[in-house]
Amino acid sequence: MGYSSDLTDKEWEIIEPLLPTKKRTRPPIWTKRQILNGILYQLKNGCNWADLPRDMPPYSTVFWYYHQWCEEDILEKIMTELHHQVREQVKKNRSGQP
């Protein structure tokens, strides 16, 4: 079951390389896409973290990644890169200056 806040395949292709890669000791239970979809769901709907739908990763996992990515400015970097890509599409200067 999908939600309106879920990333499309095309959106995921753009965002996936912007997420950090960590040395893995064991395979993750949840994909980064599932976790990011959980974050986007919470941000869009403004619900409590504990009120995430049951078909998403546990709220503690989603919140942990949200907290880590905020501290590492990952979400800010994603927004900046997406902003630059949109400006390039409409032939604007990356810096925002004419």
C-alpha cells in the first residue's frame, strides 16, 4: 500500500546517491527508501512518530535515522541539491543570483 508521501522510482534515483553509505556488519531489515518514506510521511502528515502506519518501519528506527540525518545535515544537503537541479532545469544560476 502506497502513500502520497512515498517517493516515486524517479525521485528515489535522484535522492539515493545523496544518502550516506555506512560500513555494514549485517544486512539491514529496512531499506533507506522505506525509512525515508516514513520520514516524509511524518513530515507531511504531522503525526506523532509513534503514529506511523504499521506497514512502515518501526517509528523508533525512522526517528533514529531522522535524528542522525538532521545532525549530519543530510536532509539539508538533499534539499540543496534538489533546489540546484530544479534551477538548472529552468536555466537559472545555481547561486540564485541573476
